[in-house]
Amino acid sequence: MAQGDRAAKVADRIREIVARRLDKGLRDPRLGFVTITDVRVTGDLQHASVFYTVYGTDEERADSALALKAATGMLRTEVGKGLNTRLTPTLEFIADAIPENAASIESLLREAAERDAATETAAGSARYAGEADPYRKPREFDDDEDDAPSSAADEEE
């Protein structure tokens, strides 16, 4: 498990280095408001997948993707300077689908709330088809009947 722990530490370090460099700014005007969401590194530490989101329109997302692809070499150099590893991992920038997933979850939750409201409205005016409580209940005995001695015992005394 030590290898996985090291990969996680390297991934966190790469995320910090790339985010700091993007915060300083690149000289590419196509780069929009980019947020690094996650970094995953292979077990041999030779490849890093950098997940990012871009705030803006689809056109701004496409332009930012091109800017990140153009700046991959420079960002890899920055990562190499900041890591204490023998090899510098290759970087691959992947647009994260978090905003799209969040939007679909929001629409599903909204639809579920509408269905719940419709069901509650229908249940408010509903009536039972038969009796209100259709289940059989055990017969209740009087306490006097259980405590009375049997008739055969009464005759002998």
C-alpha cells in the first residue's frame, strides 16, 4: 500500500504546482477561469491525469482546453522542478464532467420533488377501498373468563 500512498502524495503535489502556476497566469489569452479538481497518477509515477473545470461558455471551455494543451510542456517543466522524483510524469489534461453531472442530478432531484408533491396531493383526497383497517386482530378475552376455574373442578369440591 506504500506505493498507493506515494502516488497520492505525488498527485496532491502535482495539483498544487499546476494550480499555483495557473494562478500566476499563462501568457495565453485563450485560458479562462480554470480550476484543477483532481489529479490521478499511475502506480509507476510516469503519467498524471489532471482533471479541470472551466467557468464559462462552451467556447471558453474549448479555448481553455487548447491553451492547456499548448502549455503542457511548460507545466510539465514546473512540475519537474517541484517534485523530488527521478522521472517527471507526463501530463494529460482532461475536462472534468462535474458541472454536467451536477446539472443532471439537480434536474433529477427537481423531478422527484414534483412527483412527491403530486403523490401527496393525490393521497390527501384518497379513501380506503374497503375497511380502514383490513387486518384481523386477535380475539380479546375478558379477564374474568380466564381466571374462573373449570366446571369439573367446581363439582368435586
